[in-house]
Amino acid sequence: MGQSPPGNTYNEIGDRVPLLNGPTEFGASHPTPVLWTTAPTRICKAGDLLFCVRGSTTGRMNWADQAYCVGRGVAAFRAKSSSSDTRFIYYTLVNELPRLLSRCAGSVFPNLSKQDVETFEIWWPDTSTRSTIAHILGALDDKIELNRRMKKRWKPPPAPFSNRGLWILTLCAVRARHASPQRASPQRASPRQWTPKLPRYSPMRLRIRRWARFQRGGRLALCGIAARE
């Protein structure tokens, strides 16, 4: 169980050990600290299971990705045998969470004490079963976390006609090569009869994405959406 350090030891400049006082710092998988303390009291290690024990968010869990000082609103769980057993404890608590939270039912301010946690019994099979369960469910959780990070980093490309600089609209008009006094109609014109003379954008290395149709008047209007490579 956590224990909050003295308030005069808090700082926001990243001095010493990051502090977790509750679920406000919790993220999707790992917490993001906003306070640090120069006098840590209870310290958890990377890989420990963080469990909220106070307030309306009692039962919310996160994984420690570094050493943290845990306040009184957070408890840290770590199996004595291996890290896979810590994962097994996590999946067991997810399944048995309603039964654990029933211990603080009826109170206005939910609070799990140290005795509530220590006397809570969970299913504990043999080592091989625990390792298999933790490995299979852990692989699925790792894949979900990877997809979440990829989705967070991915940004949709801007609209083709936006002015963000990534996409450039290039418009140019060139004359046809044929010397016939009669201008060919757009229906009879062949692309091979037209030789567009596009400027070379060697510094930006542009490539034309889209071409417009032939226009009237013996001219070819080229409408290209070009992108930097």
C-alpha cells in the first residue's frame, strides 16, 4: 500500500522520484507523472501492477514503466516468483474485481484497506498454468497496446486543396503540336497528339498525381496534384 510523502517535498520540475497520488496520472497502460518528490516513502519498480484503492475510481489499474513513489491512493502489486505471475494476478483481478469491490460497498467514499487486499483470496493454479495464461493474454494485450500507439501516431493526409504545403496544386496550359488550322474537338483528340511541357521541380521532386481532361481551344489544361517524395 502506498504512503504519501510530505507536501513540502513536491515539485513539478522533475526533481528526484515521480509521484503517483491517484488515478489522475493513469493512462491507457502506463501512468504519466505530473509531480515529483524529493522524499519518497514507498517506491514501486518497473513492471509492478498499480491499483487504485480510494475514491470512485477504485479498482483502476496501470503498469509501472519506471520507479514511482506511490501515494496513499495507490497500491503496488508484485509477485514474489516472476513477472509472469504479476501478469496472472492482473488478469485474475480483472475477473474478480466485482468481488473485491464488494468489500467497500455501502460506504460513501470507497476505500480498500491493506487488510482488505491482504485477505482477498484468488485462484492460484500450478506454475505451468499460470505461465500459459499470462503468456497468451499478455500477447493479446501487447498487440492491443501496439495498435493503440500506431493509431495515435497516424495522422490522415491533408485535403488536396489545402494550403499546408504538403500537397501542391499545379496548373499549366500548353499548346498542341498539330499544325492543322482546324482545332480538334475534345472527343477526337488523342493524348498522343499532345506533348505537355511541364516545368521541372527538381528541388521539390514533385510528381503529378492527376491529369485533367482535354479542353477546348487547342489547349491542354493540366491539373496535377503533386506531392513531395
